[in-house]
Amino acid sequence: MDLRARQQTNRGYSDAMSHSFELALTPLVFGALGWLIDRSAGTSPTFTIVLAVFGVIGTVTKFWLDYDRKMSEHESEGIWNRNRAAAGEKP
């Protein structure tokens, strides 16, 4: 395996690890914040659940938008768009 391929593999592992921590810790932090609000307000676990779900939805939305952006960039660099770019057309 050449150096460039090894670097891309390692970057993929690093990205996956950071995404897994982000997916696990963001709802946990929001849930803990909700728990503190519930504890100080004397309410049931309403804020804990709402903020934890908000953390999950926000993280998944961020992943979705980032994936969509990366795929749009990847598609625009594809071989099927090279002739259009040379002619000055928009893909």
C-alpha cells in the first residue's frame, strides 16, 4: 500500500472516530443540561428527554448536510462533468 492510500485510510478512521464521539456525546451533554434544568425547576424529566432528542436530531442533521455537501463536491469533480467544465457550462 502506498503512502497516499495509507493516509486516506487513516483519515477515514479518524473521521469515523470523531463522528462516533460526536454522535454519542452531543445528546449526552444536552441530556445532562436538561437534567440540570429539570432538577432546578423541579419538573419531571421533560427537559432531559427534549434536549437529548434535540441533540440527536441536531447531530444527525449535521451529518446529513455534511454528507450531502461532500457528495456534491465529489460529483462535481467526476469525469462525467469534465467536458461541461471545459466548455464553460454549469453542471
